[in-house]
Amino acid sequence: MKIQTINDLVKSQQFDRVEELAEFLLTEVYPVTIEYDDEKIVLRTDADRFPLDKVLRFPFTDEDFYDAMVGLQCVTDYSMHEGYDNTHKDLFKDLALRHAEKIGVYEYQVNKNYMEYWSLYDEGFYFFRTDLNTLEREEVCHLHWVKGEGYPVPAFLLTEVTGYTKYNYFCG
């Protein structure tokens, strides 16, 4: 069946209204939003970390629609798994940068799909690891430290050139 309009697509998917189809697409494992005009529909993964679009220009077939949905789901699924880090290191660097800017972290490292950083709080240094797939943060380590004379900062937390504390203050 050739789908000429959004209403044809709605009927081919056995819905009565566009809103019902849109609501159904949002219940997918990886939610998909739909936008349309007289010339095309745009299917978009509803994931701000890895947005993907698939454009289908009218006319298209049910099979074209199905292929577009499966393609979006498969690529999104692949992008969310840990093995993805080996082939898309730049994506994780970009995700880390965006997340760091959002939470106010200045110095961090990207290790596979994790963003890792130290932050200094009143009660000492904390080491945090954030999974860039889920943005869940885990406190990995806490070093008690008292600010003041005679309490040296651990050497690995100092800059090589100036000797200043190099990690984030009260951030994260």
C-alpha cells in the first residue's frame, strides 16, 4: 500500500488519529517522536544524548516505514551499549564535555564510556565516575583532607608546573 499522507500512515498502522500513532511510538523501547507536513514525515529518537532522524518522503510504503523504525531502534540500541565506546570514542568525549559544562566540572577524564573526575569539598576530595550512557554518577572514593598549613594535597592532585590543586572545587 502506498502511503500518500499522514492519514494514510495512521490507517495503515490501524489507528484512528495521528495523536494515537504518536502516543504509540512514544511507548517503544527507545521512544520515537513523529513530525510531519504535506511532503514528509520525520521519525526521531527521543534521546537527547544521541538523537537520530529518519525522513520518509511521501509516497512511501508500509515496508519503508517499518524499515525506518527498525533502523532507528537498532542504531539507538547499539549506541546505548558499552561496546559502542570502542568505535565512537569521539561521541563519548562530546557527551562528557556537554555533561561537564552542565554540572560545572572543569577537569575530568574520559575512560571508555565513563567520565571520571575529582572534586574538592570541605570534607575532602571525592572521586566520581559518571556513566555517559545513563548519566548516573557513582562516588568511587573519598580522601579525607583538612585544609590548612601542614596538610599537603596529595601529589597526584597537583599541577606539575605550578603545584596548585588541579581539580574541581565544590563541583559535581
